Amino acid sequence: MGISHRRCKDKPFRRFFIALIIFLFCASNLIKAKGNLTYIYSEAIFDQTPKLVVHRGALPGFIPNTREAIVHTLNLIPGAIIEIDVRETSDGMLVLLHDPLLDSETSAEGNVAEKKWDELQQHFRRDANGKITNVSITRLWEIIELLGKYPNAELQIESKPKNSSEYDTLALMVLSDPDIAKRIIITSGDLNILQLIHEKYSALRLGWDPGKLIKDKLHITMVNEIIARAKTINAEIIYLDYGLISENSAAIFVQEFHDVGIAVDVWTINDPFKMCQFIRSGADRITTDRADLFYAIALLCP
């Protein structure tokens, strides 16, 4: 993908021009579809590279990490990759929550790990403004069950355990259906725990976020170290914070990972100009909150 560096410069006029094209593209499709977003997604090229990863499973306007949001997303984009965050309650129930403390995301208080499911199921999720809704806290098995209804969908489970034993419930749930397990990848930023999990559950698909190793910006010597460590868990995908990758080097780094058979996911990009940059870099997946914007950009920045 020999794209000139000069083409990706964010000059004010270029930014305005691209933004205008994106607006006109989306507006024309909405008019053509009479306001039905399903048209935009049905016209998208789902097998293109990079693939879309829907951050926390939610399109704009829906509460992240909820069954309602994920069902809505999969109805519009049946082949989407859904990224979710999972935490475990004191009695071993895996629930979709990002934060360790319940206060910001639910009507409950305290630490997720200290609560039993019987208590949590009495509470509800908060929306983006902090208002308590009637949306219940979602359990992981509800989402895994959905994969049976959407055979082209995939699931990325970002798990946040304190130790490897907390992965047992997750691993056994994922591996209970070998066919479904092929469409699920478990990810974490804790390589030590991933190594322990890989030794115990070698059939699990694993991905690693090496952000803790990167102090400022990713550089080539660090790429080699990441590759060496990723091989210890047979990582299929490396997950990179886009803010840690310099614009000039993105395509070079992606190719380094590709040369050893490791895919690259860049997260979480909502800016259209950054999306264009990493689409051109050859990244395999882009994680975003704006699936609608992603497809428009993907068509404009091949």
C-alpha cells in the first residue's frame, strides 16, 4: 500500500473537504434509504480489510456492553466483530461491565467482584448521561448464545481478571461449544496471565494488548520484542492504541507483524482522518464507536 505521506497530512482545507464528502455520502445514503440505516450497512463490503470491530458492541445512542445494544448492532451488521468487557462477580457470574466499580455504569454501588449475581440482577444500567435506565446488566452467556443466531458474527472478550483462576469460568464457557469458540477471541493487556491461560487452555484463541510496554511511541525495536512475547501465547492478534503509533511508521509496523503471521487491531478510532490513516496502513481490524462513519471512510479511503 504505497501511499504517500503527503496525502495523509491533515491540512485544514483537506480536512474540510474530506469531512464534506463524508457528510454528503452519508446524507445521500440516508435519503436513498428513507432514513433506514440498514441500507448503509447492507451496501458495505463486509469482507474488506480492515474489518470492523464495534467497541463495546454499541452503535451511537445505545448503552455499551448490553444485550440490547449488541442485538441492534448485529441486526444491522450481521457479520460484525463485537468487542465487550467482562468482569466476574463474587459467585462466578460473568457480566458485561467495563469498570471494577459499579457506580458509574449501574444503579448499584461497590465493587463488581464483591457482589453476587442475585444482588446485581436487581439493578439497571446507566446511560451516557448517568441516568438510570430500564436496561438490565447483561451476562456473558447471553451474548455467546447470540452467536448461534448470527453465524457470521465474531466476539472479542476483553477480560480483566485479578489472577488466572478467574479465567476458568470464562474458558470453560467459551470452550463448551467448539464451533462457537472458533469465533471468539479472549484479549488482555496482562501477558503473564495470558501465558498461564495458554498453558492451561491451549485451544483458546488469544490476543494481547502490549500497551504497558510502550512508554511513548511504538518503535521498530519494540515491535521485535512484542512479536517475541506474543509468540509465547500464540497470539493471533496484537491490539494497539492508535495514539501510540506515529503516522509515518504505521504501515511499516503493520507489515512487521504480518510477516510473522500476527494480525493487527488498532483501537479505538472515532476520528475520520485517523480512520483513513490506519485503513491505508494495512491494519486488519479497526475498533470504533462509529460503525456508520467507518464504512463511509472505508469506501472513500481504499
